Amino acid sequence: MEIEFVGAARTVTGSKHLVRAGRATILLDCGLFQGRRRESLERNRHLGVDASAITAVVLSHAHIDHSGALPMLVKAGYTGPVYCTPATRDLCAAMLIDAANIQDSDARYINKQIERGRSDMEPVEPLYDEEDVMRVLALMVGIPYHRKTAIAPGVELSFFDAGHVLGSAITVLDVREDGAQQRLVFTGDLGRKRMPILRDPECPPGADILLMESTYGDRLHPPIAEMNDRLAEVLKRVHARGGKIVIPSFALERAQEIVFALKTLERQKRMPPMPVYVDSPLTVKITDVFKLHPECYDGETRALIEHGDSPFEFDDLRYVSSTEGSKQIDLDSQPAIIISASGMCEAGRVLHHLKATIEDPKNAVLIVGFQAPQTLGRRIVERRSRVKIFGVERELRAEVVVMNGFSAHADQRDLRDFVGGARQGGRLKSVILVHGEPAPQKILAELLAEDGVTGIVAPAAGERIAL
């Protein structure tokens, strides 16, 4: 067996890993690279894999940096199955169409700005369209958690709950070659324990090889209750000066978690009197998908629903789908909270809200998730004095607040605990760190070595490891 690391190797985006075993080649995830716009377009136009050589695709979850290149794979000629959980398939139906529409919308806007001499960017063409997405959806096969399924000669697949986003899965491949069997466990993005809405992540037994994310291998997240306290302070402070709070958020999971946190503050009477806009047609659709999959919820969330209290609704919350409704938010001068995609500020409606608010010091940008290098979100986190939005430089005068405690990724303690669980039984012989930047990976690898773990590697893009 051999693994080739095409994407999310010493970086946190563009997840693609090829597993070659016997007569099968399995692609784990097929995500888009997210970063500086020009670099992203260039890298995403080259898949890095031979579509004709792939036997099957296994998708860990619906986030675009894990699923977003699937339409390009199909355009390149792939016609095999795409295995995922039922919830992931339902989410991809909304998210991939939205990704195609955003590419088309952003391309038309940028090209119009170029024509008018207002931007120094190069003309943009979408990577794929809705028709390509429909072809992907026709290939998707939903497999529930814990149901072992043969997906190729000598390869059986099982999914375990990753606890990261709705439907997210830890992939288990049981591979038989030349009379010997090995178990490969791929975490995808691993969730955190004791987070609201979803169940805690599971740890599959009997791993020989562990392919594990390492995004936050260098830090510990504060408890969610502490995050709610900090959120309440930010709301009070910005409301007092008459400002708006823009929260760039991934439409899947992070938006729902922020809404849940705001609902908690509203119930505790700690919310200032200000409207909350969820300005994302995709988030509206995804929230509807959440309602279809109670099998993914934890006990607290199920209890809320059983008592007729939706975790995604409260009095001051307004979901916005129309373009006109989105524009009206920026025209209103009153204090407000705006939750909008994309989470790294690289596309979508959040760019228009940032354009309207970022130069006024009474406003705030609240960052609630990881920002990849070279993204607009990372530049805002770094508090650059000037940032480019749609190719036009703007002064960053708004307050910037970073609250990574809302992250749906496992932190250092969670990752070490997961490896500890995987070692039970004594079969684990290799830990391969992916989906992480070099500095956090180095720190995590040193701590795992202190725990007695051997065979730790963090491969570079293009590297192959024979197992």
C-alpha cells in the first residue's frame, strides 16, 4: 500500500490523498485550494490527480476545501462512485451548487470592475458550473456510520462520526493485500469534545496507520462557556458605539454554532437589542438540511427539538436569501450582527459587507475560525493597515476580534487523546500528520513522541509513503 499526498500536506487546504493498494486507487477527499485569489485559481485549475486511474472517491465531509474540486474531477472524466455519509451528500447538493454560483457571480463582478478600470486583477473564469455539480451528485453513494462496505477489490470502507460538522466522517479502510490486512484510519477534520449541536468524535479501534489532521497541533482551545462570555462582551462594546459586527463564517457548522451561541446569550438576556442577519442563501439551505438529520445531534440538541425549541431560531434572528435583502443590511446605519460566508473572506456576500464596514472604527470584524495564509481573512487577523477587497485597497480601521475558541477542529489535547485511543491494542505503527502548517505539526509531533508514539511523519505535497 502507498499513499500520495496531493493537497493539504503541510498546509490546511485543498485536501487530496491517493491510497494505492493492490488493484485499487482510492482518492480520500477532493477539495479546492483556498488562498491568495490568483494563486488559488492557478492551483485549482490543475487537479494533481489522474481521474482515469481512480477506482473510488471517499469524501470525509462537505466543506469546500475537502469536496469543492469534485466537479473538476468529473469534468476530467471520472465516472466512479463518491462514497460519503447521507448528511454529507445532502449538504453537497447545496454547497457545490453554491460554489459554482459564487464562482460565476464573482467572475462577472470582477470582470465588470476590470472593464471599468476599477481593479488591477486579471479576468476570471469559473472552474465549473451547475451541470458539472449535477454529474457529481449522480455519483454520490450515502453510507451510514458503522456499516462496512466493499468499495474495491480487497478494500472495505467504514465511517465513524468525526464530530466536526454535520455528517463528517472518520474514514476506515480495511485493505487486504497478498494475504495480509492493514487498517488505515483517516480522520478528515476531527471535531472537539463537548461542543454544542453534534455528538463527540469517535475513535475507531485497531488502526495500523493513522492519517490525522493537525490544524491546531500547537494550541489549546478555551471552553465554549468562556467563548460565550467573550462574545457577550464584544456585542455590548460594539453596540454601545453604534457599530456593526461582521462575522465571516463557513456556512456549514460555524454559522450554526454562532447562531446557537447567540441564542444562548439571548435566553440569558445578555444580548443587546440588535438584529442578527444570517446573510447567506447557502446557510439557509444548510440549516434546513440540519433539520433532516437528527441522527447526528447530541442529546442536548435533540432535547431542544423534542420540546419544539429550534436551536437555529430566536426573535431577533433573520435569515436573508435575496440580493436586495443583503444590500439593505449595509444601507441601514443601525447596529447589527452580520453572519455571512465565506469563512476566509475569499468570496461571497461577506466581501460586500466588509467593503461597507471595514473603514469605520465603530464597526468590528469578528473572526471565529482558522484563516489560511494569503487569504483576506488572514490579512485581517494580522491587522494589516490596508487590505484589498475586489482588487481595491481599503483602510482597515474596524476593530478586529479573533475568537478561535469556536473552532470545530480538535485542539492539541484532543489530537493527543485521539492518538492515545488509536494506540490501544498496540497495532498502530505509523502516524501521518496532514491538514496542518509546519510549525503546529512540529510541536504536535514532538509531544506525540513524548507520549511514546513512533513512526510520526508530516509529508510534503507530492510526497509518497510506502506502507
